[in-house]
Amino acid sequence: MTLMISKFRCLLFGAVALLMVACAPLTPPPQVEYPVGRARLVLPQGAWQDLGTSQEDAGRTALQTRSVGLRGAQNQWLAVLRVQTNQTGHLTGAPQGVDHCPAQKDVTVEDAAMGSPLRADCLRLKRWGSSDQWLDKNRPDLVQWLGSHQVTLGQPYTYLSFRYVTEAGAWVVVDALVDQRLLRPTTHNNHEFLVAGRPALQWAHELAQAARVSAGMMDGHLVVPPFPFPAPTL
């Protein structure tokens, strides 16, 4: 009898151990992280590639820009992000020439700073950034940079720009070009087509909020939100 109880206990403990292993949470793969000036740029999962840094000045404010690109299953470019922040945590007050945030035809523009001359909080989203040479006309500097790095995105893609500058001198600027398959669902009827732009706008809002939060953190922790839709397999 004692032997049977002992065997039963062993079987019970073994079953419990297997159950605990089966129910244990899976450890997510490590996130990709890069330093950029005073900030830490944390990217969503994917095959990101570092495209280098550059140094700039905005009046008396020293800045650094980090560029990264996302590759797809066929090694094609799916997204490019450029993030610009203060080089150090030493802030010298609002930079000179803080741009305003004008409205623009066929561009979603949100100015949370309400035209303030001292700070900027400007989100711009062009859902069809690849149309009619729009990027060449509006961001020739970005087009030149893409060409110098031999980066060509498939079409169509979406363009996003967010600029956040505080009175204290904290500076975060994000430019993004994103393959629309990461931001826009496949549509089958007029209703789906009319609401298809919502995920992209929601992602833009989340990215803008992440940039705002990073400006107030000691380490500038800037977590880029995951794209609404998975990377295409073809």
C-alpha cells in the first residue's frame, strides 16, 4: 500500500510539473534598441537595419539623428524611421525658429501646441505619401537621403512626421515612411474602404505619444509602437 501511494505521489508531482511548464509564459524575443542622442530608440519586432547617425544643429541646440530601416521576407524595404533628438540632456531653452504647423491639402495635420511660437507639437500624416511625387515636392531632403542610402520603398507607402519641441529645449522629431500593408487592412467594400485609414491614424497617435513621453524621461526611452498589421510574407 505504501508503495502504491509513493508511486501515485510521483505521478502527481510529475503531472503538476508538466502542467507548470506547459502554462509558463513564453519569453518574448528581445527588442531591437539603438541609442540616438539622449534617447533610447526601442523598435517593434522585425528585421531592422541600422542606417547610421548624423549630427545637426538647430541654433544653439545640438542634435543627433538615427535612421533605421525594416526589411521584409524578400529583403525588401518595408519601413524607414528617422529619429532626431538632443545630443545630450543639457537643455538650453526653446530653439530658435520653432516651425508652426500649417494645414495642408490631403494631409492630416494636428497641432496640439495651437500655434505656439515657443514649442511644437505637430503631427502630419499623408496616407498616400507615394502619390504624384508628393515626397519630392514636400520633403526633397528626405528624398535625397533615401537616394544616398539606396533605399527604395515599394508603393504605396504612408508618410508620417511628428515634431515635438518644449520651452525647456527638449527636441524629438520622427519621420517615417511605411509600406501601407503594415498600416492599412485589405478592403472588400465601400464601408471597409472608408474606415481603412483608422489603424494608420491610431498608430500615428501612439507614436506621437511615445515621442512626447520620451522627452520627459531621463533616458529618453522612446518605444515605437508595433504596426497594426503583420509584415507581408511575399
